[in-house]
Amino acid sequence: MPPGLAPAVRVMWRAFARDLAAMQVLAATDGSALLSLARTAAEVEELRALVASEDGPLYESGRAHDAEGRPIQGTGLLRARPSRALLSEAERRLAALRASFGLTPSSRAAVSKVPAAGKDDDPASKYI
């Protein structure tokens, strides 16, 4: 595991490395792709938490204000929350990364197992 990873990325790295090692599809050259997978999965979880904390998919911008400077509800434009688009894009990237490792039902058959010469030569051992 690369040093200096954020805690959420470390959790994802360990989970994916364990699963991919069990599937025997993790090669010694997969470090950067595994890092992208872990970072993107952590990003998706962070964005899901943000979206869950928000008050619906829309917000009101550009509200008029009363004489005391308080916003007047219902006078602004309804806009989609940017976090929803960010989550959608991150989920799309995560789906593509998961497919490249054979982590979806439809992509599983297209991924080849990596032969391990022995326990000490196992390419996945450096990731777990």
C-alpha cells in the first residue's frame, strides 16, 4: 500500500486488494489502477454522505432580501445541487474501474487470472 493515503482510501485499498487477490486477478503492475479504484470508491462514499446530508436535490439561489437583509423564501431560482452531478460522475468512473478489474457480473468472465509461481512470488502479496 502506498504511504500517505487518506484513511478512507486505505480502507478501500485493503478491501479491493483482498477481493482481487482472492479472485487471482491482481498483477504486480496493477498498483496505480488499484489506487485509482480505491480513491474513486472513497470519493463516491464521501459524495454519498454529502448528498444524504442535503435537503433535497434542488436549492434556491439568488433570493431577494427584505429590508433587514434576510432572504425571502421563494424568490430565487431553483437549481440542481452540484453534489448530485459530482456523485453521478464519480459513480460512472467507479463502475468503469470496477469493470476493468472484473468486479461486475458482466465483466468477470473477461478478466484473466494471474498465475502465481509460489507464495513468495504472488504478485498480489505486495498489495495486501
